Amino acid sequence: MKRKNGSIDVGELRKRRDALVAELAANPGWVLGSLVETMRKLNGKKTPFRYLSRSVAGKNRILYVSEAQMVPFGAAVEVARLAIRLLEEISELNARIIKAGECP
């Protein structure tokens, strides 16, 4: 992304950023949070309990997840991790574009 003379190629930065934005847009089904599977007592018997744990406005919120929903929720949480990574890379590229004296 640097030219031979040491200057930053803003066009290449924008091209890379646009590719990341397109990848982000192609993966809209994310859910932020952690998927938890634990055991809890119900009528004296231990049974599995699954939930999605999320922080909303500084408070922990949980959402019950059935066994059948574990795979779709797990996939959505993984897509969220990808989305976070993409947003971090986009942010870094935007900072480099601004640092080069351009508008992102």
C-alpha cells in the first residue's frame, strides 16, 4: 500500500476498504454475544440449559436458545466475530486514508 517512493497509495487503501465493506455487507446475519451451554437443576434433575449472553446498555441480557437453535445461533455469533474483525480493518484503513490527507 506504499509506493516505491514511500508515499501511501490512497487508491489502493480505498480499494481494499471497499472490498472489506462488500464482504461485511455480504454477511448480514450476525448476532453479538456469547453462546453458553450449561447444566441446571429442574425438578431435582440436571438438564442442559443453553442461552445467548449479550451486553445491552451495560447490562447483561440472556436469551434462551433451544437445542435446535444452537447451530443457527452459533453460526450467527461466528459471523459477528467476522464482522467485528472487518470493522476493525475498515477503521484502520480509514485512519490511514485520513492520515494521507484524504477524505475517507
